[in-house]
Amino acid sequence: MDKQEMVEQAKQMMGLFLTEAKQYIEASFEKKLQIETKSNRNDLVTEVDQYIESLFTRYVKQYFPTHRIFGEEKAEHQVESLDGAIWIIDPIDGTLNFVEQKRDFAISVALYLDGVGEYGIVYDVAKDDLYIGEKGRGATLNGQPIQKVSQERGVANSLLIANLSAVKLYPKLEEAIRVSRGLRLYGAASLEFMAVATGRVGAYLAANLAPWDVAASKIIAEELGCVVSRLSGEEIDMLHKGTSIVALPKVYLELRNSYLQK
Ligand code: 2AM
Ligand code: CA
């Protein structure tokens, strides 16, 4: 199967998966959720996160039996290299929002081939907004092409999103926030990436994100002309947790040159 055929099949599979996932999530709003904590009291997982990942795993096994799956919950495979075809999934990004507010959470899924992000979706379930990026072919929101981001807009004309841990790591960010148009924080990394990718916000800076938090969003954001890296400027690899920034090109340069120095 060539790459384009694979992506076309992936789209077909994704349509069926997302329809089923949305129905399950909406039905779960009517029930009392079983909530467990993971690394700390605010790191949550529900049976919904686990169900959505296992549902996705079933789809991949049917459509692409040789592909590996790297996910946040009950990961099917221990991934130590990015060779071959790998699906990276966060079944619910923004679990705390899901539990507390029933909004501002997303399903995030990406297909990487030999380490290159080829196809990524971020689905804002409550808003029914589906963002899709395909390497070299741009990105869409609900089927409509998304415009590339501004080359001219800088920090002074932008809203910023930054978590407190990022500001602690790079204290000069406080000054960047002061000179910007203001600070926003939504609590779901993929939706924060989409706020930058669609040009609503100038940059999102975070201290500790996992590969599944950024895998799909990075493909979409880069297709729209955003710059994505670690806060240090290094490339993000999809095997390890770490810091991350996504920004409009000029905002990225200003932040890197003036505010992301220790
Ligand atoms: P999650 O909801 O899938 O855990 C805001 O808290 C963002 O950071 C969310 O996208 C959340 O993803 C992610 N996040 C929270 N705790 C994390 C952790 N310990 N490691 C990686 N990402 C985390
Ligand atoms: Ca998650």
C-alpha cells in the first residue's frame, strides 16, 4: 500500500471511529464516572479514556493489522523506536476538563511513518470541531481549509498561553506575558495547539507534555505555518515527555531571542 492509499484508508477508519467515540462519550455524560488518579491527585483517568483507546485499538487491528499503537492508556505497544507505522493516540486530552466541565477536551490521533507525522486529527468533542492535518496538504476544520498563520504578528499583538511550570522554568516569560495582549489557559494541550494553529493565539508554552499530547497537533500546526519545538529550541521527538512551544513564526523568534533564555 502506498502512503496516499494508507492515508485515504486512515480517513475512512477515522470517520467510523470518531462517530462511535462521540456517541460513547455523550452517553457517558448521563452516567456517574469511575475516576481514578494516576501520578498525582489531578492526573485522572476514567473508564471513558480507557474505552476510547481500546475502541481505537480495535479499529487499527482491523484496518492496519501490522501497525503499532502508542497511547496514553493501556498502550498496546511499548514503543522504543519510531520505525515503521505508528499510531499515537490520546483518547481524551484534557481529562480534568472532561470530568469537571464536560467541555474543552479532545481526542487526538496521529499516524507517524518512520518518525514523520503524516496524518493527524484533533477532535473537540463538545464543540463537534474536527481539525485534520496531512503532511504537505494543509489542514482543515470541519472540512474547510484553514488559512495559514500570520508572518507579521508578534508578541505585542498576541494573546499567549503558558502553564505556570513553563514560567517557572523560564522566568523571563513573565515579562513576555506582560508585553503581550494577555494570558489564556484552556487545560487541553491539543486545543491549545489548535488555538495557535488557527491564529487566535500567538503561542502556547508548556513544561511537561507527552508525545500523545502533541503528536497530532504538531502536524496540523506545522501545516499552517506555525513553529513547534522544545522550549530550548530542540526538535520534539515522539518518544519522550518534555517541554514544548508552538507559535506563530514571528512570535517564536521573539520568544526564543528575548524570553526563553535562563
Ligand atoms: P491529559 O488531560 O491527557 O492528561 C493540561 O493539563 C494539559 O497537560 C493536558 O493536555 C493534559 O493532558 C496534559 N498533562 C497533564 N498532566 C500531564 C502529565 N503528567 N504528563 C503529560 N501531560 C500532562
Ligand atoms: Ca489523556
